[in-house]
Amino acid sequence: MELITRLQNILLSPKTEWQTIKREALTIAQIYGKYLFFFAALPSAGYLLGFLGGPNFVGGLRLAIISYVIWLLTFNFSAAIIERLAPAFASTSNANYAFKLVSFSVLPMLAAGVLMFIPNLGLILSVIGLAYSAYVCYIGLPIMLQTPSEKLIPFTAAVLVTVLVIYFGLLFVLGVVFGAKFWQFPGA
């Protein structure tokens, strides 16, 4: 299955996989269709599993749907900002490559998110997924956006902060709009 192969390769051999990703002639719509609609659902599924059988399952379902939609929006918004930030880090500004960078860098974090239903351990594994996503981004920046070595750490940090700020900003806004308690964790 192509999804599992892509995840396995980005986790185990990110440098080689970034070269493959760069050569692939995938549009943004194709990346959504082949990868992101599935991978963006993983944290939502993990979150929802924590609410199964509990008294607040409907609230958990609402939060899972909101989180899924937010991840799908986060890819586009983050890539647009990263594309515009690229010249400040002596990198190439390219919308497609910026989108690929954001989309495939967060795969470890999204995959770890499926374990959010496990009390305490799920959160720890999600943080580990976040750290590994930062590493994958660090490896991908010179390949995708030709980022020079002296700019890798600050640009990696900028990518990570951009993705997280957009995700949590959208989570807050949509949580308020739809009356979801975005701070609520399974079992709370």
C-alpha cells in the first residue's frame, strides 16, 4: 500500500524519500487525495477513540471532526507562509515544494496522533512525533527549498512554529464558533 510505504520511508530513510518526493510530479490536489485525507484523519481517530463509551462521545466526535478539518486547512495556510518566508532564509520560493515540505514533514506527528487515546502515553508519543517531524523537515529543507546549512535550524523552527500556530489558532477559532471545548481531553 502506497500510504504505508510513504510513511515507512519518511520515517526510516527521510533523505532518500525527500529526493523521491521532489521528483514526483504531484499537484497539491493529488497530494491531498493520495495522502493527506488519510493521514490527517489519524489524530482525529486517536482522539475519538478516547471518547468511546464515555458520556461525552458526541463532544469528542465534534472535536475530532473539527481537528480533521483544521489539519486539512493547516497544510495550505502553512505552505503559503513557508513559501513567502523562504527568501528570508536564503531558500527557493516554490509553492508546490513548500506544500510538499509541510505535508510530508508532519507525517510522523500525524501518525503518532492515532495513539492519543492512550492516557498520558498518547501525549508523550505525539510529542515524540512532533520532534521527529522537525527532524524530517530539517532533512527536507535543503532538498525541497535549497536551504543553505547555516539557515536550516532557524528555518526548521519557523516551519514548526508556523504549522503549530496555524493549527492551534484555527482550533481555537473553530472551537469557539462551533462551541467545542478544544482543551478537553478524552476522559476529562
